[in-house]
Amino acid sequence: MHIDTEDSKQLLAEVGRFARGRIADATAHPDAPIESVLLEELTREANNLGILSLATAESGFSIWEDCHQAEAMAFNIGALRHIGYANPGVAFAWHRIALARSLAEQVGFELDEVNILGTTLVSTGHYGLARTSVSRWLKAIDLQDDEVRLLTDWLDRRAHATTVYAPQAWQTMLWPIWRSGRIAWQLVGRDSLEVKPCRAQHGLDELSSFQVRGTSASGEIRAPDDEESRFIYGRLLKMDMIGLLAIAAGALVRGQELARNYSTIRKQGGKIIASHSAVQQMLSEIEVARHQADVALDAFARPIDEIDPGAVAATRASTHTLLCHAANQVMQVHGGIGYMREVGPEKLVRDQNMLKLLAGGTREVYSFLAGWIGEFA
């Protein structure tokens, strides 16, 4: 579906109203994560509004349904920012559900919406980004035998468990596997996997964490040819990283509001703390991070296939580090009360840290870039 700039603005305004009203209100207590039934209710409402589309048989305009035009990418990024502002955990769940739908349509899987939170997606192997090997494979560089072995091991779902962050009710997994020297895709039901619930994760309290391992009941597999395989995986990786950055940027906007509001009512030494130079420094650092995230995301508001994966990885590594620092500054502005779970900044710090570590995190990005920019340059 084609939309113009004005359409995108109107759609984003509607998403913003839904996010700041319905989602933010429903998740207003950072010390009390929402129950699965409420997440399901919110997801159904998002589907009814067209913000989220859960079935590949339908077409419309929702998150990650279209990435081929600048206005569509502006909508995808803006929608995730709005939802990330309201609640990063909800935003992450919907981001991965939307990615699963987009990928399923590309490779030929059919999804339905019998279970509203049924399908989730994993974009990498059982750890990180497989260092330089995956980026060299994406660039069609001839791989050494040890690199092939590394990629084979990286995507061996039966030999290694994968940590999954998803709604408690997920029923279907879509993830990459290694087949015949390229990345293929597997859609497998939860009842055909070994699933072990984990202790509560560091952040994204609205979701649950699991250790998931494949079994001999492999599920459906789609294996595109070499060129298409690289194209699809490269596109998915870009969408995932951009989405995580958009969610994190939206969450910081909420944190910046908390910091500004608190600094104008809290007094120390007989005057409002916003007048203290140390607090002004912290507020300025938050503004710098927010501005850099805005600039980075604006640069990605163009057709996804025109965006360089190396640019996305490099931007994410630098910008997300700043966002995590800014989240910590939000907490520091609040002083000791910022560490209390019921206030909000403490959860912002944890959520930002989690978003930074997902989809390969920012530590492996440097190795990924080494393979992308040249022969181990």
C-alpha cells in the first residue's frame, strides 16, 4: 500500500494517541509488570487499529508491513518510537511479531492470528552476530572452512539453546538455521521444541525469558537460493536493529520528560535542582543522546534496500551506548529516589540495557563491521 507524507503523519498521530493513552495508562506502574491477559488485550486492540497485522493472508498498513518507500519507513520507525515511549517491553514484543509476519510473507510461510501473541522471531544464532563470518557471508565473500564451521555451529538449534524474550503465550518460533552453506528459515511449534523458562531477565519485565532448543521434529523449512538468502537475512537484520533503536529512542523521550519534570519541583540547598550546574549537565547529556538518536533514525527513513547494513550496525553501536548513558543520567537526576522501582528511571535503565544487548548486542557489532568493511580491516 502506498502512502504519502501526510498519510504517514496522520497514521503516526493516531499511534501516538493510542500509545500515550491506552498503552501508557495500562502500564503506568513500573514496579508492577502487566499480566499476559492485558498484553493480549492491548495486542488485539493494536491489530484492530491496523497498527499491528498478525496474519500473512491480510494486507494493509502496519508496522514492518511495507519497507519499500521512505514514508513507510518513517511510519515504522515513528510507530515503534511512540510505543517504546509508552512501554519498551510491549514495543519489543510487537516489533518481533511484526518482523515474523514480514519474514513469513517473504519466504512463504502462512501465519494466522488464532493465538494473538502466538508467533515470535529470533534474528541471530545462539550468541551474538557470529563475528566477522556472518557479514562476510552477507557480502558473498568466499569463506574459509573455519568460518563455515562457525556459522554452522552458530545456527545449530539442536546443539545449542537460544535465549528467547517473548510474551508468555507464544506458540510458534521463526528463526534462521544453516542449510547447505546458506541461511534458511524454520517455522516450528512450541510443542516441538525443548523450552525451559528462565529466571526474570534484567529488563523488559512485561515479557518472559526462555531457553529454547530444537529437536528432531523440525517443523517447516524454507531455503531460498544463495542470493535471495543473503538479501532476506540482510534486510531482516537491518529492520531488527533499526526497530530496537527506535524503541530505545522512544523510551528515552519518556525518561527525559521524567527528568525535566522532577528537576523543576525538587529543591536542594534552598533552590530548584534544575538551577544546579551538575543537574544542567546531566539534562544536557540526555538531550544530546535524544538528538543523536533522532538524527540517526531520520537517516533511516528511506527504502530499506537502500540502507547499508554496516551503517545500521555502526549507528546502533554508537547511538545505543549514548542512550544507555542518558538513561543512567535520568536516574541520577532523581538522586536516590531514582533507584526505586515505582518511580520509573530504574526500569528505563534496565530496559535500555536489554535493548542494547538484543540482536547481537553492541559488542559483536564491531566484529561484524570488521568483516563488512573489508578483509578484516
